[in-house]
Amino acid sequence: MTEITGRREGREPSKTRPATVKVWDPIVRLFHWTVVTACILNLFILEEGKYWHRMTGYAVAAALAIRFVWGFIGTRHARFSDFFPTPSKVMGQIFDIIDGAEQRSLGHNPLASVMMLLLMALLSATCLTGWMTTLDAFWGEKWLEQLHGTIANSIMVLAILHAAAALIESWRHKENLVWAMVTGRKRA
């Protein structure tokens, strides 16, 4: 399959598929789906504070550490420098949406960047507060357990908004963004 045409060489298909480009590398995709799976497990399936809940939290902490490093040394669209959301970029996108002139982004757009960084910060805070509840110094501290739960519930709310935004953006730009996070490819 060629990168430019999206069709096999030597064949003339009756319908040509749009060309695609590689955007999300395997580390970014693995991070994304690890976090999705872990959040579903820890918010809805696993018992709070028990062994597998904690192990899942540690897996998220490890994934965050890897993703943080990858944000500096990874592929183009994985790097924080590629999508860091300055106030002018965010406001520019908001005004473009209002004006109906928003441009499609190959990587993260400014609003998606804000969401991603906010979710990463909240995931880090959840991992930290969860780990702190296992320490003798904080054992049984209700305020810490409540803080941990509040942050986790905030992640759930933002994850729902993130998923809804991905679906809306998929519809607006006629591109399946969920599938792009599975395959790593987007329309050129």
C-alpha cells in the first residue's frame, strides 16, 4: 500500500480510499488505551483500595512516566512542543469554531491539548494520592481518601467530555478520531 494514494500498486480500484498518514505512534496509542482501560477498571469494576485497584494505579503511574519522557523525545505529534496550548492558540481555536472557520489539526488541536494535559495532571494527582493512602503517615486519613476519590471522579467527568468531543470532532471533520487512536493513522 502506498503512503500517498492509499491504494495498492498495479491495481486500479473502482473506489479510491483517501490517503492516510501516520500520526499517533505505538507509545502514544498504548498510553491512551492503558489509561482508558485502567480508568474503567478502577472507577467501575475493581474494589477501591484492594490489591488489583492499587496495581492498576501503579500501571497508570508507570504509563504516565513513560509518556512524560516520550513528550520530550518522542515522535513529532507525541512531543509537548508540537501541541503546547498557549492562550492565543486556545482563544484562536475558540473564535474559529464560533466563526465556523476552524481548521482541522493533524495532531492535537489547542483545546484537545488542554484536555490531554489536564487529564495527565489529574491522573498524576490520583496516582500520588492513592499511593499516599498506603503510607503509614497517611493511613486511614479520610481527607486524603476523599481527595483521591474527588480527583478520580473529576477524571471520569473530563473523560466523558473528551470522548464526546472526539465524537463531535469526528462528525465535524468527517474523520473517525477513535479509529485513528487505534490505527495511528489519519486522513492526509
